[in-house]
Amino acid sequence: MSAARKRVAVVGVGTMGSQAAWRLAARGAEVVGYDRFAPGHDRSAAGGETRIFRSAHFEDSRYVPLLRHADALWEQLQQETGRELRRLTGCLLMGPTDHHQMATVLESIAEHGLDHEVLDAELLAKRFPQFRIEDGDAAVLDRRAGFIRPELTIQTAARRAEELGARIHRYTTVREIVPVADGVEIRTDAGSEHFDTAVVTVGPWVNDLLPDLPWEVDIRRLISAWYVPTTDAWFGEERPAFIRTAPTHFYGLPSPDGVSVKLGLSRALHRPAGDPNRLDREVAPEELEIFTELIGRHMPDLNPDPTRLSVYMEGYTESSRPLVGPLPGAENVVLLAGFSGHGFKLSPAFGDIAADLALDGTTPRPIDFISTLDRAEA
Ligand SMILES: Cc1cc2nc3c(=O)[nH]c(=O)nc-3n(C[C@H](O)[C@H](O)[C@H](O)COP(=O)(O)OP(=O)(O)OC[C@H]3O[C@@H](n4cnc5c(N)ncnc54)[C@H](O)[C@@H]3O)c2cc1C
């Protein structure tokens, strides 16, 4: 069957699903998307106005070719739609010089010739007075980095997919995905529809929809907290996103409106989310203690009373590497799950890879390290 005539279901039109729908529709597939809410909602893994985009990867340099592919597609989606989805303000990776993530980021920069600056503690303190720099600290400024607007991106990708012919069923929960001899059946409360292939991108609901998944995806509850600066230091000419590696790993983003700074924590500090349909969206005062501590130690010019708190969910695999590829025993079902806190920046590339796998059964992109094929651990 030609790619142009393939019928593909996209189950979950969130971060990955909206990009997959765009890439599939752009290639002439007949695309039908389903989402339990509507694209751009804030009840799942996306929301809170900003996500970090980086070119250098401190976790694993194998992501860099995928980030390059994503980078080109970010530009393409912006050009096709005329929307500013991403702004390149830079990203500072800060922390002790001898921290292993400093070494990995410098390796990934050297291996791929990425645009960057290395700053010692003195330079860092002078140029970025909003941070309290400690002895032995250094930073790497990734220049092809900055922030992405998550809600706008999802809505823009979904609308672009619709302009290219995709249909999206909003407020429609997929109850079951049933592989059949010549494809796959998608079951909702309204009935059943037949497709050649399904791309499954349900984020934190992956264990609900696919209870027999052979890998563990641990769904965690993530708090984003916004703080207002007490001085002008935060909103000078340079407004990079930032990540601190140690002693506590956390990150932050100056808000695009120049009013506040959003902070977030790392995996080890997130509580289990429990049932994704009953996410606890209240933040208890004791959950804020760690944020107050971090502000006192590293960013004393932020007022430690938060002006906004939001709660989201994300699925983590054991290795923090996502699951991308066919579902075991169901080659017509392409799974994308477990993005472990770093999927947004890569989402156009993952959408494109999903389109490759759904239409051609294979992808030219180097995804062996995240593929579901021959994967023992999660
Ligand atoms: C607070 C926070 C901060 C983050 N910061 C960054 C960052 O700075 N940079 C970065 O790159 N990444 C970041 N991430 C990670 C990134 O946001 C996620 O990896 C990414 O959004 C996951 O996308 P997804 O498509 O898997 O899930 P989602 O975007 O949640 O999409 C899943 C969709 O499936 C729908 N759905 C679920 N079940 C069904 C069903 N049965 N039927 C129909 N629809 C269904 C949901 O409604 C939802 O729309 C962050 C994540 C969080 C939570």
C-alpha cells in the first residue's frame, strides 16, 4: 500500500501526538487523531508556558543527532505557520567543575562542534549576577538553546496537521487498541474504527491503555513553581534558561513576559502521580521547602513566596531513555512513551520518526539506543 493511502490513528494528541499528526499528514497519510481532552490542555505532561530547548546533551551525546533533526523541524514548523514557538536565549549548565554532567556536556559539544562558551566562576558571577556562584563552580553556555512554548506548539502542530487533512476527535478517550490481521482497531465509546497503523502517544496514561507493557514506566507528579525577582538582575539583556547539576539538580526559566522565574526539580524529587485520572494538583506547603532552600542558596534575589504553582505528570523509564518503536507482538502499533523529563525539545523529531515507522516500518534516524526492538530494560 502506498504511504499516501495509509490510514493512521494517532492516539493522544499531546506533545508527541500533535507532531506525529503533522508529520504524517505532511506525507499524505490519512490521519485520525484522538485525545481525551483537546490539544494544548494542561492536565498531562505539557503546560506551564515554557520548556527548555538545548543542543548539547549532558545526559547522553547520542541524542545530539536527534536534537539536530528536531532543530530543523522546529524551524520548519515556525516557517510553515508563522508562529514563534521557540526563542533561542541560551541555556547555562552550572555546577561543580568536576561533576560528571559537565564532562558529558563538553564531550557532546566537542564531538558535534556545538556553539558554546565555557565560563569560570569569576566570569559567571560577573555576567550572571542573579546566581550565587560557589567555589569550584563553572558553567557551559549552550548558545543554540532557549525556551519553547509548549501549549502554543501543540496547538500549532495539531492545527497544521488539520490544515493538511488530518481529523482530530477531541474529548474522545481511546478505550482499547486491538491489533487485527490487516491492521489495528481503535475502540472508543462511540464505536470502533479500522486503521493500517496506530501511533500511541498517551504520555502518563500509557500503563492504563497498555496494561501489559513489558517495561516499567513510572508516572511521577512534577511541580512547577514561579517566583518574582526582587531586583532587575534577572531580566537584563541575557535571559538564559539554566540547569544546576549539584548539590541538588534543578532547572529554571525566566518567563517570556519578564515578570517571574519558573523553577522545577529533578526526577529523584518527584512523588509518584498515582492514578493519572486523579492527579493531586494541590501543592502542600512542605513540598515548597526544597524550592525555598534552593532559592536561599543559589538565587537570593528571588522572593521565596511563589506567585503560581502548577502540577503536571511525566512517565520515567528505568534508564530515562524513552521507548520508541513497535509494540511487542503488534507490529502495526508504534509506541512513543517514557520521555523521562526531556521529551519536549525532541518532539518534532520523535513525531517524524513515528511517521517513518508508521508508514515505512523503519526510520533512517539513529534510534537503536531508544528503540523498543531487542530492549531488555526500560
Ligand atoms: C513540569 C515538566 C517540565 C518539563 N520540562 C522539560 C524541558 O524543559 N524540556 C524538555 O525537553 N522536556 C521537558 N519535559 C518533558 C516533556 O514535557 C515530556 O517529555 C513530553 O511533554 C511528553 O509528551 P507525551 O506526548 O508523551 O505526553 P503528553 O504531552 O502528556 O501527551 C499525551 C496525550 O495523550 C492524551 N491521552 C491519554 N490517554 C488517552 C486516551 N486513552 N485516549 C485519547 N487520548 C489520550 C492526553 O490527553 C495527552 O494530550 C517536562 C515535563 C514536565 C512534566
